Amino acid sequence: MSITLTLAAETERRLKEKAAQMGQSLEDFLRTLAEQAASEGNGTARDSHDLSSPAQWSKEWRAWTASHRTMPTVADDSRDSIYAGRGE
């Protein structure tokens, strides 16, 4: 089935950018979005990205972790620090 959409130039640019980030063509990216929207509500909807392969999952994970800033200190989550001052 073929569908023709008329999109604003800015919308098309942003969609192409997102598709490129996912390593997909615009057509494949939009097809994935349409399939996800069609499957919502029947228990088969996936997250917003296709994580079917370990390599794709790893790529998404690394991109997600890289999007967070690094803290300059290390958190002290030792038992001693958690219960400090409680008389234990």
C-alpha cells in the first residue's frame, strides 16, 4: 500500500534527522512508526525504537547513556554512609 503525505519542510527535515540517527531511511523509519501505532493497545507495541538485535540494543543504550552528563564525584552508597548517625 502506498500513501502520500504532505509535510512541512521543517517536519521532513526533523524526521530525516531522526531516521538517520536510527540508521534507517526515512521510509523505513516512518513504516516503523506506523506499525507501532497500529499495534498499540494489543500488547505487542514496542518501545519507540526497534531493539530486536543485541547490536541495536547496545547502540541505543550507549546513545542513552551518552545523553546524560557525568557527575564530578563518586556517590558513596556504602552501608556505613547510609546508616551513619543511627547508632548501628
